[in-house]
Amino acid sequence: MVLVLAFLGVLAIIVLLTWKALQPSATRTTRAPSAPLVPVLNYRPPQHQAVQPPPPPPVLAPPRPTPPQRQAARGHGWVPRGQDITIAGMTVQGGMLYVGTGMPDAAGIGVEPALIDPTLPIDIRNPDWQGQSMDYWPCYGGISPSARGAYLSWLAGGRANPNTYIGYVFLYFYGLERRLLTEIPELDDSDAERAVLVAEVRRLLRIYSGNRSFKGYAEGLLEAVTLLDPAVRYDRAAPPVTEWSRELPTDLKIGLAQLAAEERAVPADWALSWYAHHPDTYLRTPAVRCPNEFLELFTKRYRAKFGDGLVVKPNKPRLSVSYYAASIGFHGHVDLENTALPDIGRLTGPITKLRDIVEAVTSDLEAYSRYLGRYPDGAGSPAAIALLPEGVTHRPSPETDALWSWAAQCIGGDGRGVISAQELISRWPTKTEKLTKADSVAIAQLLEHRGLGIEPDVRFGGSTPTPTSSIILFRRAERPVSAPGVEYAAALAIINLGMLVATADGTVSEPERRALRELAIEELDLSEDERLRLDAHAALVLTKPPTPAVLRRRLESLSTSRKATVGQLLTTIAAADGQVTPDEIRTLERLFTTLGLDPGAVYGSLHAAVADDLTRTEIPGKKKAGLRIPPSPASRQDSTTLTLDPERLARTRAESVLVAAELAEIFADDEPVAPPSLPPAVEAGVDGLDDAHSRFFHLLVARDTWSRADLDELAAEVGLMPDGALEILNDAAYDRTGEPLCEGSDPLDINQDIVKDMLG
């Protein structure tokens, strides 16, 4: 009995000593950094690692089992790629594993979870394919022998079975993660091995991306280790772009840092990607819906402002990335820092400069974007091309090409062509009998893309063409303008009034044309394109001269003093060529009657045009000689032509320009639309809005477009600040539909497509 007790005591001592020998050292291993790429381990207690098992896999046929053998501890290490190992009679090919005993984990606290310890028991006869015996945090040394059998069988089978338990994939992934984050930076041939390990992670990701947890960790690891890759990023064909990202991708940050470190200009597409991924910015609907057009216009304006691009001065913070490790051996986050590259992603100055361009491009593409929102297949159509801002190209549809070709053929050798508006209407895609004002604007913009113009043009105060009216197509100047200048309206008034008088005798003589053009065009500060437009307008007026009834309708709201001013202007225009015919005098008398003025005052006005007390403003140009002033109105005969002193007439003409400017509004074809009157109450509320904003919403959506002045007046009547109210309405629209209710500033356009959704 004593011998038995003694034997048991010796056996217990042996077991205790053996157990202590197998425990890993708790000493933290440290390394002196040998490269600018420095991994810094920050240990934060992990909170959650979602490892969800896939559907039960089919039973794998294991290799022929051999009795597990306990081996003595002989150290540990990394098995490189291509090197085979044999464990428990199974040959695992391909390497890329940690094998041995006693290897500390990355934090130096416990045993490395990925370490395959060949001394531990393995049950190959009853493998745990389902991972039922696996712990929540898998560790090779802590899993059951049957789980080790299943894991080693998966490794030996090629590490590719898509139905394997995801915990085994994670166990293998831990080793790749450990190697990439802690050992690769210090290897002489780090680039080659890094590429091999990255390729292996990508292979696993293709097979097991169905598991969201593994997908997240694998993608995060790939993102983190790019910081350790010295390859140049900015010479790629396109910058890295990720969807729904509110953070700069690491590849993008590296490329921008390399550009700054080398003092190179940031290319336009890299600048736009920088802006789009910055956490303090967002791209509105036009940029998302029309990415190609947006990039093209942004690139042109970016280069116009910055040449080859922004050159960003490196800042002091170094580029770093934080990765939450999958392996419990890291005990939290891993922070990697590249001491050679600045973190210019933190800079706000360049983003502010880019914001100005982005906002301008967005605004210019809003109308085009809204059209594609309503007609997704409409790109290239006449209406869509018409809405493209200058500087953006798009392949036109055959219908668009046909309309351009027809318009060019209508223009004669003098640069103009008179046609029936019906011919144009029949070629417009809406196929309606009458054009809307929006159609008229679109047609003018479409023709402008090919250097052509149309009169009347609603953008320049013209009326909307009707099927029974005539239009003039003409060639534009090299630098076309899309909106009238400050003096254009005055010139237009002179042309219209002048034609009213000049056609009194049934014809407009060449001297009358020349004098009228000199008064209306050459005396004013007009662009070459505006001059061509006024010539086209004058030719259009000749096709259907205005009548006194037209003038009466336009002037009926004027005060008596303003009507007298119009009378003065009419007599000056009549005398612009240095003479007034009897027919023109009779016309002036009828016009004076229409204005409610004394027709007998015509001669007085003509004499006033050459009176000495007028302001002496010299008009440049050759003076005419041999003209005289009749002594008094009573001496005239119907057959007599009244001749006037050109020098005094020139001074009168200078004042006429100012008078015409004052009266220009009487020739505006479209009256401004007043804001709708406020109803006593709004019956239907809008979800998420209070009563005041609901009321403002209903009034706002009653029209498609608002000028800034009308909008401010409407908001004041409701008792709201316009910009704040619009922001609240747009936020509500984003919540309900993902798109804004209103876009633009002046004019403000209402997206009618989402109104019903907001009321639903």
C-alpha cells in the first residue's frame, strides 16, 4: 500500500511539471521599428464578434486516420507558402500557418489562437463538422479534439469548402491577420509576401463573403494593410470609389498623401473623389443621377480654376488607420501609422475650395437631372440635350440630330431665315399643337448648342411661338449670350417703336433701316451676339409690323407724363434718318391720338428735337450737311419732307436712349406672375410639418417655378424665413422620398414628382 501511494505521488509530480512546461511565457515581445511603416497595437477589450454558423455542411470524408501522437515542444514559427506539414498523419499543403508550441499572441498575454500545436490530441474519426464544440472565441489550443480534426481536415482539403463551419475559416484567418499586421512590416521581402497573403484573404472573401461577420473583418483587414503597401496610387486610371461611404477610403488617402508628399497637383477625378467621400460633404441628386456629365463639367471648371490641379501642402499629422482585429490575440484595435505620408484627409481648406465648384456644377445640372428623373430613357433627346449646360457633351439622339440639321438648312446666305413656327413645332418631341414657355426655352437652348438662335426668344423678352406665327432662325456670334444685357431692353424698345413709325408708308427704306439700327444698336453698349439678335428681331417685325392697337394695349397703364415721354421718343425715332415724310407725320399724329396726346403737338415735338436747350451730348459718327429746319408747323404741306439738323438731332438721340430704357418694360411679352393669394386655411397637413410649414408647402407646390423675389414675398406672408422654411421642407422630402422638394436658388424649381408622395 505504501508503494502504491509513493508511485501515485511521483506520478502527480511528473504531471504537474509537465503542465507547467507546456504553459506559454507571459513576457510581451517587442521590436524596434526598422521602417517608416509602424504598426502600433492598442488593446481595447473586444465587445462582440458575430460568428454565425452557415447551414450544416455535408460530411467530409476525412483522410485515413492515424493514432494521434504527442510530440515534445520544439518551438514555433510561420510555415511559408508552398511548404507542407504533416500532423496526425494528415498532410496539409500550402503553408501559411503558425505551427509549434508556446507562441505568445500579438498582445503577449496568452497563446496565439491560430497556432497549431501538434502535441495536442486530435480526433479524426469523429470530426465536429458543425462546430458544435467550438467556443465563442475560437482558439486552436482551446477547441475540442473533434473540432481540431474537422479544422485540419478542412485545411488538408484545400481550404475552399463553401459549406464549412465559419469558425474554422476564422481560425485560419487569424494567422493571416497576425502575419500581415505584426511581422510583414519587418521583413526584407515584405512586398512579395504581402501580395501573397492579400491574395489569400481575397480568395477566402470570394468563397465566404456570404457570412457578414467574416466579410466585414476580411474587407477591414484588406483596407488596413494597404497602408503598408508602398505602391503608387495616384497613377491609376481612376481614383478609388466606394458606395455609401462617409469616410475616405484608405487607398484614396494614400494616393492624396503621395501627391502632397511629392508636391504634385491633385487630378480632377481624385479631387472630386476626395470631396465626395469627405465626412463633411455630400453630393446632391444631380451628381448621383448624372455622374458622367457631372464629372465632365467639374473637370473643366476645376482645370479652369486650378490649371493642372490643386497642389496641397503636406500637414504634420501622419497617415494612420485603425483596424478592429478579428483574433482575440490582439485584444482590441490595431493602429497602423505610416510616418512617411501626411494625413491630408484632415485638411478642410481644399474641401472649401472644391465646394464652390461642386455647388455651381450641381446647380447647372439640376434641370437636366430633373428631366432624367421624370424620363429615365430620355438622355440624348432634344429636350434633354437642351438642358445640358455649356461644357457638357452627350451623344444626341437621331431625332436631335435631325432637328439641328433642319434648322441649319433654314438659314440663308445673310445668316437668317424666316419660317413658319408650325414647322418647328412639328419637329419638337412633345408633339403638341402649342409650345409652352418651358418648351420655348428648351428650343432656344438646344439651338444654342449648335451656334444658332431663334426670334422670338422668351429669354430675351419674346413671346412663345404659335402655329400661326413666324420665327427667324439666325447664326449666333462666336461668343453667344443667353440673357439680355442691361441696355438690350432699351434697344428692343427703339426697334419696335421705330418699326411702328417707319412702316407708315408701307416700306422701310434703306436709310431708315440704317438710321434705326444706328440709333437702336450702335449707340448702345451691346455685345455682338445681341446686335445679331436685334437685326433678326427687326427682320421679324417687318414680317408683321406692329399696329397702333398693339401700342395702345401696352401703354394704357402709363401715366400721362410717361405717355408724353413716349411721344417724344416716337418723334425722335421718326427723325432718326434726318427727315420725316408726310406719311410718317400722319402716323405720328395717329399714334399721338392713341396715346391720348394732342396730335397737333407732333410738329412741336419735332421742333423740340432740335431745340438749343437740349443737353449737348455728342454722338460719334459722320455728320450730315445741307439739312434745314422748317420755320413753323403751319408752313408744312403734305407733299413736303421735313428735314432736320443732324448735329442737334444727335443730341436728341442721346436722350432718346435714356427714354427708351425707361420704357423698355412696355415691350415685355410676359407679365410677371404674382404670388397666389393666401387661402384662409390649408385642409391637408403634411406629415412631419407644423401648420405654418404645411401651409407654406401647399402654396409653394402650386407653381413649378418661383423667382427669388416672389418666394421671399410668399414666405413673408406666411410668417416664415424663406431659407429656413425651404430647408425644413427639403428635409421632410428627403425623409419621405430620398429627394429634395425644391432645387435651385433663382429661380427655385419645385419637384412635382414627389409632392404626392409627401401628401400620401
